Amino acid sequence: MTRLEDGVWPRGGGSIGDIMRNSGFGGCSLGPVKSWPASLRHIVELVLNSRQANFVVWGPELAFIYNDAYVPIFPERHPGALGKPFAEVWSDIWPQFEPIVRAALQGESQLFEELLIPMRRDGRIEDTWFTFSYTPLRDEAGAIAGLLCATMEVSAQVIAKRRERHALEELRLKSEALSIVNTAGAAITAELNVDRLTKIAVDAGVALTGAEFGAFFYNVDDGEGGSYMLYALSGVDRKNFDKFPMPRNTKVFAPTFSGECVVRSDDILLDPRYGQNAPYSGMPMGHLPVRSYLAVPVKSRSGAVIGGLFFGHAQPGRFTDAAQASLVSLAGQAAVAIDNARLLRAAELEIARRSSIEDKLRKLNETLEMRVASEIAERQQAEAALQQSQKMESIGKLTGGVAHDFNNLLQVISGNLQLLGKDISNDGRAKERISNALAAVERGSRLASHLLAFGRRQPLEPKVVNIGRLVAGMDDMLRRALGEEIEVETMVSGGLWNTFADPIQIENALLNLAINSRDAIEGSGKLTVEVGNAFLDDSYSRTHPEVSAGQYVMLAVTDTGSGMTPEVMAQAFEPFFSTKPEGRGTGLGLSMVYGFVKQSGGHVKIYSEVGEGTTVKLYLPRSFQTEDRVANNEAAPPAGGTETILVAEDDEGVRATVVEMLTDLGYHVLKARDGQSALTVLESGAHIDLLFTDVVMPGPLKSPELARMARERQPNIAVLHTSGYTENSIVHGGRLDPGLDLVSKPYTRDALARKIRHVLASSASHRQATTGPGTAPGTTSREGTHDRTRLLLVEDDAFIRMDMAEILQDLGYDVIDAESGEQAVEILTHTAVDIIVADVGLPGMSGPAFAAKARERFPSVGLVFATGNNHIPDASRFSGSVLLLKPFSSSALDQAVKTAVRQRPIA
């Protein structure tokens, strides 16, 4: 197959392809070929290389593009028709085709077989027959932009079939005529075909009267005052007998065709070419001299004259009274038979019409029944899934609320037990009891963590990870957890995508599924862990309303265990539901997996049959970014310090415990019972190095707002959040907001000590004394070192963003990154920064538009604009801003940030 490159057609496509490769071809309203959309180029390429007659019409004017195989259909119009509007090319038959085209452009596919089309060829109109289909075509936006036609001329086949039918009809006619001649008019009453009846009646009349020829004239008005039309002729070759008009005032025919009487002549020459005594000059009758004739009217049952029988002979006196009586009888029989035939034909047409309607109605009913049944089943399935989702959501809210209070209680118990342990360090028995109590607290903490996971309320810390590497690193741990009797097989697909999820929670989910499988196997068996790419389409999403169609990374765990019944599968994800014996599980393993996956924007599905094992598939959304490096902070030894920490905690027991723990670690501690009290302390002028605040506190001042106001008043302050239930205050989309630090309740003394040192070490502001309350964010020494500068990087290209962030971090800057101006605005609602490095050409909100919003919020923030142009749009709006030209080196980036620090305005 050929390919379109650089806007021209390559080799192939026949003579049409040659025309379209010509630089002068513009495709009419479609413009140059190189400007065509990819969807049009692709379908035109297929049409040009097809050996079947095809064409495509596209655009508002329906530009007409066809292939070489189509040219014989209309050779007179080629090549002028190429690229012209469809209606203009086929103007002669457009009234017939306009409604068909309109229906196709509304999305309705069309198929026609042996359709009669009057076609203009060689300067005249001739009947042609075509079989063709119309298929709607959609552009990149999904809108119908044109249609494709595959066609075939079948005129020769249709004509051949008609000739065959005509030949068979003639054969039957001759056979019937021979028998009817013998039985005269009696046979007419049995015949019900009008076309044959007239012929049979004439043949029978010739046989009865001995006439040399006969004719049947229908009483049909020609629209110009009235003439009759010859319908059947017998006894002579038709070519020797002209079709002629018969005036109503002629003495021979007028009485007959008005139904008045039989007209008969024994000796008169009707043809003037055979003598001068013919009274009817000017009336041609062909080449037969008629000297005697007999004309009989034919009337229907109602008395209406439907025509007349006319018989003639070249000899005089050939029609006797007996012949006249026979013809009158024959005319009556013919009239009755013709009436019957007309009624039968009308009845047959009506029956055929009704049968066709009934057949279509039956098929429509069947289709509707199937569609209704399918829709009902699909809707029932979707409603069941929605009900299950709402049920799980309700349970999640309940468990999340319980976990919040439970974690506060656990924090009080844990903190006091740890403090008590120091007071009785020499009492071995008491220390053992405290250790047992702390172990129970740890189990309670895990229980609360599982409840939060199910309720989708845990503060996830997602990273871009490759699950294949994660699973490979867990291989030894899985084998130890499952035991030697269970065979473990791991399969990772090639070309595996990355996903954006919390790696610790992925490990926990896999471990939970593996342990459930081990318990289901109950002895020897096999566990298979599979990781691969997956696509969930729209049809799957329709029956699973909670799922968004798209690309996912799938983690599947399959076991050879006992399997589940449908009833068990329906409840498998509910918290505290378990089929294990009492004491062998909490029933929270699968509920934790379910909550984590849902909170990560994914999907989980169970496939199981009793006795056939179980497969649990986790679908986590695909990420197009490169894998993050995961740092392990748990290895750092716990240590205290001498900094000043403000504790904002509404629970009195928790507050007292954490104050004592921090004091024991050497810190100077201030305390507040809510956000407003903490703000009063911040405004008192007291120097504070770190604000340690609970996320969920009573009162109008919430934790994120408190943190923002704290940084406004003391720009060098570090902030650490804590909570047993984050709700949506600092966690959005199941993820901790960028630039925030959190320690979840309940926490140990060592965990708190490590986290505080980590937050203080990573915050540039804790190394410099503040200048007092009311200082604008980022007010640091202009000649200070890099580590006093917090920087917001805004860049939409993932690879450029990651490279710049790594360079800036290596240079010592505290970096927060965002992929769009909109995301950066959200970050600034809860995070103060010193410098903003923004790409000018951001999608959506541009770099300058974002910078304007940033300066409205933080007037003193420094600005660095990265761009490939040599100027900043509307630079006069951004005093002190620095232009960083792409491509740039790390030293140029460092110098631009230094300059922005020195030049930023004073608020």
C-alpha cells in the first residue's frame, strides 16, 4: 500500500494518482492535498488503490474524488469531475440522489441493489442499473464529514434477466394461444393476466371469424383531445401495421369506442391508397386493403367502455351474423376476464405490499425486542454496578469517619505508652507489658489504615512506577510469605507501560492478594502473578459505570484455590466480610485493595468459579511520564533538635502527648487548640521554625489556610501536617497535594522524629532567621545561597520538566513542579514560593497569564520566563523578570534564577 508523504501522493493510485500528484491539483474546495486531514488522506489512499469502482465525497461542498475503476461509469465527465462538488457532477440525477446522500450524511448507512438510474451517455439518456453502498465517514473530531461509495454497474445482468423472463413469457403465451384458439372465448374467462388477455382475445377473434387480422384498442386518452392506442395485434407482422391515432368522429370507431354499438361493413375500402371510394381519407391503416370489417365495443362490469375489438379482411362480405354474435360474446368474456385480471392484479399488489410491510414490521419487532432485551440487560447490569458502587461509597464514608476518631485515640495511647516506657526503663516486666500494648496499638493502626484505604481516605503518595520491576523485587518476599508448597510464577509483558500510583500500596495490595490465594489453596498449588498492558473500551465502560475507558496497566493474581460462589464475589470487597474461620483474618484485605485501586483512578475485577480458582485483576491508569526514583527515608536514624515548633491540635489528649514527645526530643514547643489560636501565636512575633498542624480541626480557619497565612507572616517557616483522616483538605484526587508533607496518625516517636528532621532539612527557610511578621513570601537575603530559595517550575513537556527539576535540585534549589498554569495556580493557593520558572508557550493558560495571577497573589515573587523567542510578551507587566532563551545550559538556568532573586520587586 502506498503512503502519503510531504503532502503529495507517492507512486500508485493509477491515473487519478498521477493527476493528484500534479502540483496544480487543488481538490477544489478541499484545498491543496498536503492540507487535507489525516482521515481524508487515508480513505482517499484506499480508494485510489482499489480495483473496485469507488469514490469518496468530503467537506461542505462534498468534493468528488474517485478512482480509475470508476471512470468507465461516466467517461464523458472525466477528468473534469475530479474534485468538483458532488451535486454539480451529477446534476442530471441529483433529485433522485439528494435524499439518499442527505440520509448518509446524517449517519445512516445505505445499500441499494439493482437501482434504476437514468444515465446520460453519448448525449442521450439511457436506463442503467447499479448496486452500491453509501458509508458515512467521520473526521478526527468524530463528526461526519463525507461518505464512501463502493459501486458496481449491473445493467447487462438486469437486461439479460429481463430478456430471459420475456422469452419464457412468449413461450407460455404461444402455448396458451394454441389451446385458446381451439376453445375460442371460453378460455378467456380463465385467464387473469391483462397483458395476455388482449392478445388472446384478438387471436380467438381471428380464429372465430376467419378475419385476416385483428386488433385490440384500449380506450386511452392521449392527453390532447383523445386518441386510442393500439395494444394488441394478430394476423400480421406488427411492423407492417402502423400505430395510428383514431379520431373520435370517425364513423367506424367512434360508436364502438363510445360503447354505442357494433360497427360492421361488408364491402368498403378503408385504405385510400387502394381506391378513390374510401370515405375516410387521411386515415392511414398500413399496407393492408381492408374491404370488410367488424368493430365491437368492450365494456367492464360497471358499463364503462374500456376499449374495442377490431377485425378486418381484404375480401368483402366475410363477416356473417354468426361471426358478429361470436365477437360480441367474445368481447363480453374478454371484458369480464380483464376486469378480473385488474382486480386480481390490484389484490396481488396490495397483498404483496401488505406482506412486505408485515415482513418489515416483523423484522423491526424482532430487532426492537432484541434491542430492548439488550438495553434492559445492560441497564440492569449498570444499575446493579451503580448500586454496588454507591453501597461501597457509603460504607467508605462511614469507615473513614470511624477511623479518624480511632486514630486520635490510638495516638494518645501510643504516645503515652512510649513516654511511660522511658520512666520505667529499669522495670523489665513493665516494659514487656508496654511492648505488648504498643503491638496492639500497631495492629489497631493497621486496622484503621485498612479502613481508610477502603474508604478511599488514605493520603496516597503516588509516583510514576514500573509495576514489572516492583513485582520482580517482591519475588523473594512472596515466596517466603506463601511457603514452599505453593509454586509462584511471575509473567511481565514486554513494552510494559508505567503507571502513576503509590508504590507502597501496590506492594501491600499484591501481598494481600497473595495471602488470600494462599489461604484459598490450603496446601500445595500455584500462584501466578501477571503484569501487562490493557485497554478498557467504551462497551466495557457502559456495563461498568465507575470505569473510564482508556489505557491501563493490569496486575493480575491467579490461584488454583477453591474459588468463590457468585454470592461471595458480590460481597468480597466489603470490609469485615470473610469466609475464613474466626481468628484467621479481619476481612479487610480485599477491601483495602479495592479502596486503593479506586482512589488511584483504577478498576478491580474478580473472576472465579467454585473449584476452578480465582483471578483478581487490578487496572491502574497508564502514565506517559518516566519512572520516578523512590527514596527511602526510613533508614535515617531518629534524632531531635532545638528548633521551635508550634503544635496546632484540637484533641486535648493528642496535643498533650505530642507536646511531651517533642519536648523530650529537645524541641522548644508552643501549642494551640485550633487554627485561630495558632494564627494568634504566629502573629505574636514569636520565632517559629515549624508548624505541626492537624488537618481536621474545628473553627472557620482550616489547616491549608493556616499554613498559607503562616508563610505570609513568617516566610521561612516549615509546615508538617498530621491526620488520621484527610478528607479533601490537602488530598485531592486521592493524592497528597504537591509540596506538602504529612505524617499519618497514629505515629511513633521515632517516625515523628525522622519526619520533622526531613521537613526541616528540605525547607530552605529554616536556615535563616525571619525578618519578622508581615514579611512577604520569599523575603530572603538577595546574596544568599541556593538552599534558601523555594522554586515553582511550570513546564508542560514531561521530559523537559523532569530534566529541569533535576538540574535545579542538584543546584540546591527547593523545587515544586507543575505541568500547566492551571495546576500551578492550585499549588499557589496553599504554598508560598520565592521564584517561578515558567515556559511561555504553555497549553491552556499561557506562561505570562499564569505569572500575572501569581503576582496578584505574591507581588514579590521572582519570575523567569523560558522561551525560544527573544522577548517576553507584554514584558512591561512583569518588573524584574528574567528571560531564559531555549536551549539553555544548567549554568544559564542557575544564573537566570540568581538574577530573578536579586531583581524581584519588594512587596
